[in-house]
Amino acid sequence: SAQRDDDGTTTPVRPARYSLAAPASSQTRNGTVGFMKRVRGYFASLFLARWFVTTFALLALLSVVDSIGAADILPDDSGSLDALKYTLLRLPSLYDRIFMFALFVSLLLTFLSLIRRQELVGFVSMSISPLMQARALIPTVLVVSITSLLIIDQTVPRTVLVLESWLGTDAFMEEDAGKPRSLWIADDGTFAEIGSVQGDVLSDVVVYQRDGTGKLSSITYADRARFTGRGWALSDPSGISLDYSDASPLVLWQTEQTPVTLQKLGTSPRNLSLSDQYDLSQLRGSGVRPSTAYLVWFFDRLTMPIIAIGFVFVAVPLMQALGRRQTGDQRLMIGIAIGFGYFIFDGVLKTVAEGGGISLPMAIGLPILLLLGLGIHLNLNAERVK
């Protein structure tokens, strides 16, 4: 094209170049990103609200049941304040037990609310697939699971130590039902059997002394022993000599074990911190459990975020009930049954692995692989139906 000047000449005019495609694409892309951010925020708010309510309800229920069962454990002169103290100290351990189940139920309830308000149909009609819904939830679920892992790792060992110092090992009698009542400690020249540990006092102590060749030379018995800083002072010891000497019974049992280390050795591996679980798994000759028992619970706690992601991949496609008359109740029941089945199967494998019955990779890895495999299968089916 050209334009005519005042003097009659014409000057060619270069056409203006408008790039409509790029801005439109950029605007669409920015709009999609902004929309998905709002979707993630909406999903996160729904999930967190239901997670708080579910966790609080389960903790309240278990605390009441646990407090009733603790009536025989608390001292005879205990009052309401002692019962409240016991309940508060038990909360971290109870939270550790119900966290994964509460998280899975919260995921199911999140989508149940979307189904009943007919919002899930709207999300699917906007091409938000189950996989995209799962991706929207994963960041929030990861934050919750990692934060819970850190809270459990820091609070459970401390509260367990306070409880055992206050009430002794009877405070966790049900959890340690299969554990031998005696604690065995091996040192250079001696090994000892301890009936119970309560703070800096030991009960029912038997110390076996060995000579230079490794044979038993004497056995010392004491009803109690108290930590002095240099060792454990035996109260009214009595004993026998096996080498036909007139040596007096042992008065001070010198060992590197302190009240803290003995408490950790006598505590259930699940109630220890990650660092203590790993350290005790490397210990040989002392304790009441094989080293694999500590590794089982070490990796069980480390894999909490992975298991949480697996539950997301299972819950999201399972709850895609889009029919007009669908209420989601049936799918909720199926999800809870899947959760119970997983926890029972996982618990059985871990129990067997603690005693060395099966390998550690099978006990930890097999339930996770089955959970992730089920999630992938459900997502593929949901995408295929769509």
C-alpha cells in the first residue's frame, strides 16, 4: 500500500506487524497458571480443614480410651492433674499412631465434599483430570507429612522419657507386650541382666563377671542399683564365686551405660528418634531386640512422605464419582477398607521383620510398591474412562 503526499508523489507504507498469536498464547498460559494456582489453593484449604478435624477427633477418642486404660498405671494417690499430665504426654505417641490413617481419611472426605456439592463434575468438565487433581494436592500433603515427621521425631522420644521416668516401663506395657522383661547389657569383662529401668534406679540386677579367658568368675545379685556418675552402686549385693575365691560381691558396676542409654535400649524402637534408631541398629551385644528392629522403624518413619503421596494417588481416582445420583458414600467405604487392608498388611510385615523373619527391603518396600501400583492402576483407569 502507499500514501499520496501533498506534492502529488506517493510513498510506500510498510504494513504494521501485529503478533496476535504470541500475546494470546501468553495470556492463555498465564490464565491457566493462575487458575491452577487457585485450584491448588482451594484443594489445599479443603484438605487441611478436614485433616485438622479428623486428627482432632481421632486424638480425642484415643486419648479417652487410653486414659481409661491408664487407671491401673497411675499411682494410687493420683488426681485429675496427674491424669491430665498423662494424657498430654501421650498425645505425641498417639498422633504418631493415627497420622497416616487420619491423612488418608481426610483425603477421602475432601473429595466426598466435592462430590456432594457437585463441584467435582465442574472440575472434570474443565479438563482437570484426576492426575491434575492429585498434583494439586501433593504439595500440601508433602508439607503436612514432612512437618508431622519432624514433630513426631522431636516430641515422641522426649515425652516417652518423661513418662518412663515417672511411671516406669509399665507406661508402655501394651506396646511392648512381646518384649522380654529383662534388659541385657554386655561390656568388657561383665554382662548384666536388668529387670527394669526407672530414671537413675535399676531393679532386679544380676551382674556376671568374666575372667581373662572369658569364663564366668562370679555372679552378683542386687534388688536395686543407683547411678553415681562413675557407675551403678548396687544396694545390698549378694553373690557367689565360681572360681573358688573368697572375693566379696561386686559393689559398683562400672559400665559406659547411663540412665539415658539404658532407657533408650529398653524403649520400643518406634518411640525413639531417627538418630537413636540408627545408632542402636549399629549396636551389638546389648539390648532386648535385634538390630533389624531399629532399622525397620527408622525406614518406616523416613518413608512417611512417600506413603502419603501413595495415598493421594489412590484416593483421588477412587473418589471420581460423577454420576447424578452418586453420593460418594460407597467409594468412601471402599477407600477406608483399602486403608485398613494396607495398615494391617504393613503392620504384619514390620512385626515379622523386627524378628528377622523377612528382609528389611521386603517389609518396607513391598507395601509401598503395592500402594503406588494401585494408585497408578486407578489413575490409568480414570484417564481411560475420561
